Amino acid sequence: MLIAREEERLRTRQARLEEARSTIPTLVAEFVDGRRFFVGDQLELLTDPQVVRSRLYQFAQAATTAVWSTSPGAALSADAVTAALPLDRELARRGLDARMIVGGASVGPAHWQDYLSALDELGHRVRVSDSVGVRMIVVDGELAVIPSSDEGRPGAYVLHG
């Protein structure tokens, strides 16, 4: 009887968790909508790093075929890798074509090597090149996210089309 009660409590908690999980996209959309600026018909400016991360979450959730990225220069930070890995796992779970080109200068730090190995294990294609132009993420061949260079403040442009 005690086990049956605990199982019922667990089912109730799981149902609440699923309900909370299903509201995340709506909450993210509400957060982003008031904090992004359209510079033109097909150009969006994100000036807050939290909004950039939220938009990347939205794009990863909406992707239907592919997510490609480039990462020139040094390795991403351990925090950035920790934030990216759940989205990378989600892309792999959904069977999307995920590719990443990283700069040769990034190879070395243990957290970065572990991340690249994890991507490879997930089935993502990872390549190293000595000449990677700009940091960029391309989703479904229809939009791209590139960093803005507004006086060193973190932010990004989203190019639609």
C-alpha cells in the first residue's frame, strides 16, 4: 500500500513536470518578443545574451532538417558548452543533420575536446579547419545567427530568408 501511494505521488509529480515542460516554449516566446528589434524586414537584432540564448533555443526547437555552425578562434567557454549540449542532444534525438566546423586554434582545452567528442558520439559531423571565417549558426538553410559587433557588447543578428 505504501508503494502504491508513492507511485501515485510520483505520477502526479511527473504530470506536473510535463505540464511545466510544455509551457517553456510559450514562456521563452514571451521573453524574447519584448526584447528583440527588427532592423529590417529580414534582419533582427538581439542585444541581450539571454535573448540570444533564448532565440537559439527557439531555433533548435523549430529546426526541421539541419543546424550547421562554425566556431572560429578559441574554444567556447565551459559554460557555453554546458548550455549547448542539451540542444545538441535534442537535435540528435530528432535526427537532424548537425554539422560544426571549428578553428584549429580551439583544439586543446579538455572541456572542449569532451564536447566535440560528445557531438561525434551523437552523430553530429565535426570538422577542424585552420580558416573558419565568422561564428555562425544556420538553421534549415533559412536563417542565420551571427554575432553583432556593437562596441564589444554581446548580442547577435538573425538573418531571415
